Amino acid sequence: MIVRQQGSLTKKESIHWLQTVYGLGHGQAQRIVALARRTEVDSPSQIDLVAGQYAGTRQRLLPVHRRLVQKVQSLGDGANIDPRVTNVSLIRRRQFGIIQSKKEQVLLDLALPGQTFEGKWVDVRHLGSDRITHQIALASPEEVGEEISRWLFLASYRDHK
């Protein structure tokens, strides 16, 4: 892999190098560096990361998660699903959303600045990320319908230039 061929660059230097040389976004470069530095021993698989998020009493929420993932996959090849230890990041050039399990529900956070919402959507700019602006709590797969598909589509393509 080209990152490994660069020798002894730090993680930060490798990310900057990929951004500069290949014009990648920060999230893309960060993912490539993470994959290049990963070893089978110390890095859990994506399946294990998601399984850990829905362990125990949260297992009943896994169908909601799967339905959201199907909706993201329907956005096309450019939409990436990146499981982490505590959540799943949704990326198309830049992060456009986050899926995370909580006690009784799955939270879908989206980057939709300037949008106004009614109903179950809440403003979440206070979470520390200016990218993510809105959140909805989902308790069943049936709640992941066409409205969610439209917002996922809009968030994923909003700044995909």
C-alpha cells in the first residue's frame, strides 16, 4: 500500500500527505491511514465493532441499524459505512452522518445545516461537531422509511463536490 511505502511518517503526516498528493478529504485520508496501519491482531473487524454496539439488551435494535445501513447502501458506491467502537460513521467525501445505539433507540445524526425540521428531529449542534446538525431517535425498522431516505440522500450529497 502506498502509505506503507512512505516509511516512517506519523499518522498525522500520512493523512496530510494523502490530502496534499491525492486531493483526498480528511475523512478519506484518515480511513486509508487507519487501514494501512491496522494489523489483524489489534483491530476488530467491522462486524465485531457493530456487534459490540448492539450487545446485550440493545440487540433488539439491530434491525433498525440494518435498515439504516440498507438505506445508506442504496445511495451508491460513494457512500461509505465506517463502523467505530461506539458508532457508525457515514461518509461521502466528508462525514454526513452517524448511527449510534442508545438504551431504547438508534440515533441517526445528519449534517443538514440550514434545514428546518418538525416532529422527532432535534437540533444537535451542541454535541461538539458543527458538521452534524440534526438527530432523530428510531425505535423500530418501520420508522426508517422514505422520509429518512430523503434526508440521508440530501445529507450525503449536500457537500459532495
